[in-house]
Amino acid sequence: MAHSIQRIPDREIFIEGKPYLYFGGTAYLGLQNYDPFKTLYLKNVSEYGMHYGASRKSNIKLNIYEQAEQQLAEWVGSKGCLTMSSGYLAAQLTVQTLLEKGHPVIAAPHAHTALLMPGVEQTNSPQELVRLIDHKIEKNLCPALLFDTIDFSGNQFPNFEVLKRLPLDKIILIGDDSHGIGLVGDNGNGCYQMLKQLNPSNLLICCSLGKALGTQAGAIFGNKKIIEVLENSAFYGGASPASPAFIATLLGATEIYSERLEVLKSRYQLLKYELRNPSYFNHLDGHPTFEFQNEGLAHALHQDGFIFTNFHYPNKNGPLVSRLVLSAYHTDEDIKKLAESVNAHFN
């Protein structure tokens, strides 16, 4: 059931006057209502305004973008970085450019809809993916493989077993790291370095910065040569950039991100300790999400005062997604209440 609310959700939300603890969404670091983060953002709004009304290719350039892109690249471990106004546009720019260059582009099972567009060949199983990749390698330019780094079905992070079955030295990897950046890796720097160690022919990572990092923007990471190709495209030149106030906040929030990530990690460890049977959930080790398919449990949790991710995705014909999502805004007491409710259902 969908609920309409009047304020940005935090750890507690009110539905028809009744309070619920909220364990849904993707605000992993709980920044949308976190006072230090809001204060930093408002300061940057005062300095940079709400919007930069020009193309990034304009003859007048606002240097905050290049500063942020350099810092992001150093953090992630790539040679280059490009920011866009959303993660969706970042993914679409990346895929469209590879298609225009003539590369066959193949989507792994469960690839995010942001990676899909006309011309992309979709697969439904790891076996089908392996067969199609082998076929394309024999007859075409280097194929590009689209996938979600954090695939909630468990096929990718943390071990990337499906990718390891492929001749990666002949494949361009394009990963969507929207659910990894800010959360996993070295101090939350995502999956770029993990994937680089697999030695693919080339590697591009695109992501939304609006989930863990709380910034309405997207980013693309890769080597300097391919980032320059993307930067010189009409797609990039014709798109408005992200709000400079958000980009400046991203640049200045390094300590906030680190502090909130440590808080989230402690809540995550607490829930794993308190759950009587954590293996019941479809869970990626180290990621603060716990997915399940049990309408009885979903109903019981709602009756006990919890709201969580529970809807058909990506549209009404998609599967029902039931997922408990931890955030840095949760307290130890919130976590213990959740564990108590889950445990009681299995008595």
C-alpha cells in the first residue's frame, strides 16, 4: 500500500496520525534531515545559488565542478570523473556513447533501467549472458557489459563471481554503483577499485550521488581518455549540470560522510547480532539492506509499527520488493525493536 506524507521521511514517519519507524528508501547515511549537512548545503546555496544556467561546455566555466570531479576521482581511484545532474543521465550518456561507437552492448540480468535503452541486448540468466558475450567477442568490436555492482539477487558484490566467468580482458565493464558509492569499499569509495583488479579491457562506473551521499547529481568514473570522449559528446554539452550548491556540498562533506558511515556500520553490526536468523534474508555481506519475500512477515512488521520498502519495482508488473534498509539516522533502540519484531515472527 502506498502512503502519502507531507515531509521528507526520517527515522520516524506518521501515517494517518500514527508513528512508524521507517526502514525503507535509499538514504543510507541519513543526510536529508541531518543538521550539519543541511547547514553546509544552505551555506553553499548562499554562495553559489540554486542553479547554474549554462552548459558545462560554455565559454564561462564555474570551477567548483572541476574541483569536485578531481576530488571524486582521487577518492574512487579513477583517473577521470564527470558529473551530471542525475545518476540516470550519467548512465544514459555512458551507454549511448558506447552504442554510437559501434560496440555491442549487453545487459546482465537485473541491470538497472537507467542502463537500458534501444540497442541494448538484455539477458535473463548468467548462462545466457556467458553465451552471448562469447558470441559477440568473436564477431564484433569489444562488447560492453552493463550490470549493477550491488545486485540484490547476489550475483555481483562482493565477489563478482558472474564476472569472473567471462574473458574480461576482451570486455568493457559498465557498472552502476548507485547502491555502493558512499557505502562499500575503502571509506565508502565504492566498487571501482574492486572491479579494476579484475583487469577488464576498460572500466566505466556510473552512479547516482543522491542515495548514500545525499546529493542530487550523478557521476561517471573511468580513465581520462574515455571521460574526454563523454565530455565531448553532444549529450553532455546539451545537458544542464547539477546544482553548484549540491556539488560544493559534496566537495565539503568529506568528514560528514565518514562519520555517518561509521554510525551506519555500527547499526548494521547490531542488527546482525540481534537477529536470531539473519540467513533468512537475501543479504549482501557488508551492505545495509535485508530483502525478503514473505507476506506474513511484511504484515507483522507493519502491525508492529514499521514501514519499509514494499512495492512492485520497477513498475506495477515487476516483482514485489520487500526490503529492510538501515540508515545512519536509526538509533540502537530502533534496531533492537526491529530485531525483536522479526525474531518474534519466527517463534
